Amino acid sequence: LAAVVVAACLRRRGRPLRSAPGWPDGAGPEGKEEQTDRWLAARDEDSGRAFYYNFGLGQIRWADRHGQVGPSAAAVPNGCPGAIQFGGVGRVSLVNAQWNTPGDRAGRVGVVGGAIVPSIKSRSYFSKACNPGGFDRSQYLSLPLLGNTFRYTTDLSGAQCGCNVALYLTSMRQHDDPSMCHDFYCDASNVCNGSCAEVDLQEANSRAWYSTLHVPGDSRGFGAGYGAAHHDWNASAYGPGGRCIDTARPFQVAISFPVGPDGVLLAMQIRLTQKGRPCDGVSASLDPAMYGFRGRQERQEVSTAMAQGMTPVVSYWSQEGPQGMAWLDGLGKDLRGPCQRGLSATCTDAVRFWGFSIEPIR
């Protein structure tokens, strides 16, 4: 069944091959029979190169133009791009994902001058260490959020309508299923067939911004900000040349998670500021007691995940078509959103994150 699922995912990315050159059906690249794992063959649609994928081992191996198999790619090239300094935490390594979605290879996240620089279709995890040979969930950072403020600086100038620059937290440290991306990735939308709680500090571009709480299985979540569905500020305050936040320049983010006497989350407070602007930034606040999804205990579920500690994740992606990212930055039902159409082809690598810190709420 697993092999069938992966084969289906691979077909979304590339054309399946009938057989692997020189490999008997069910045999690994070294020629030894795999009793529990099968090597599946496919062709990458972008480059035309053949590659072979082992579901059980979570490995890919590329073939050259003659069909010869190259070295193992159990870890993504440049899978350990470097480390950053994180105030209140210390030195933090980045661990790049191998798969964007099952069968769809991820782009690369880099570290340049102490800043995180994601390329389109990339994802990376904050970790205590990075092992070039594979993924170890015990090394993923597990940040305490309750009662704390998470701060950083971001530059979204290269992300136009149709682009999504995301910084979020999920329960990856506690997620013991490697998932179909083979790196223990999980989120509220089951992107890699791994489900867990998710806190979106930002899903944003130069025109729109969402901050959202998600219980497992709720891809929509409960959010605030500005875009197609939220109007806590508007395009005159946030955007290129904006009065409060000019997104053509870097700006600062502070997101706080105050708790009540019972230790349960009271709010998610979002504040964006930028030096030299004529107003004191933009802000929004979420009351998790108002979060409703299928009658569950949403506030308690999110609070429990935060108390256990969550792993920060950086990603950068787009959706093709004029309405591809309309849920984030489209005009919306009331026509008050920022973008008339998506421009995903213009998503550049000129986006950055730096200046991370976590501290008790002041």
C-alpha cells in the first residue's frame, strides 16, 4: 500500500518509468533484494532526469543521462545550510526539507550573513544540530511559547501577490511518524500526511499578512491580520509605501502569547513595527476562546501543544493562476483585499528573516 501511495504522489511530480535500468523489480540500487522496501522509478518533469525513490528508506537516487545511478541522496544537497543566533536560545541550526510535498523536491533555504534566505518551494526546520546523513526529530528545537514573546525582523520585498512567505511552529519534536516527506514534518493541513497543531506567526507577502492558530486537521484555522478574509488593518497602512509598514523595506515582528492564572493561552497578540514611519505600526489580537472547529476544545488543544514546545519552520511557496493565493491576498467576498490577481511567476528569492529572539512578555 505504501508503495502505491508514493507512486501516486510521484506521478503528480513526474512521469513514472516502467522499470529501473538494470534493477530487477523490487531490487535496490546495490542489487540486493529489498524485502520490505521497493525502489520506485520516475522522471523529473523539470530536468528530464530519472530518479529512484525508496519509500521505506526515505532516499532518492539520481540517474545520469545514460541511466547510471549516482550516490545516495538520503539527505538533500545543502541540507545543512548553516546556523543563526537566536536570542534567549543560543545557536540554532537549520535543517532543510528534502521534499516540498511527497514526490515534489523542495527548494533550498540558505543562511547568508546570519539571515535565513528561503528560495521558492523550500522549507527548513530550526534544530539544535543538523545531521547531513538524515533527519533526527530529537534534535528539532522545542520552543516554549506560553507567556513569551517571539521577535524577529523580516524582509518581504521580493514576495508579491500570489507568494507566501511563512514562519510558523508545529509539534514536530513530538511527532514520531516520519510522514511521507521522511523528516517527521507535520502541520494542520497534513501536507506530508502528518497531522499536528500549528501556529502561524506569519503567512505573508508584501501585500497581505495572516497570523493563525490551527488545531490538527483544521487547515483554515482561526486568524487575524490583513488580506482576503481579515481586515485588522488595510492597504494604506501595510504594503509597498505603506504609511505604517512599508513592505519594500524590512520591518520588525513581535508576537506574544499571554496566559491566564490557569496557564492556558489567553490571546495571540500580533504587532508589526518599522522605524521611521509616521505611525506606531499595526496590530491585531486573537482570542482563542472564540476559536471553533467541529466542537473541539480548540483553546486547550493549542495551549497544550504550546506548553509541550513547538518547532519553528520557515517556508516559501506560491500557487499558480490568477486566483492561486486568493485565500490569502485576494479581494475577498467584500472586495476589500489587496490583490486583484496572483503574480506567482514574480516570486523572487529576495525574502529574509533575522534577529530572532524569545523572551518573557514585558
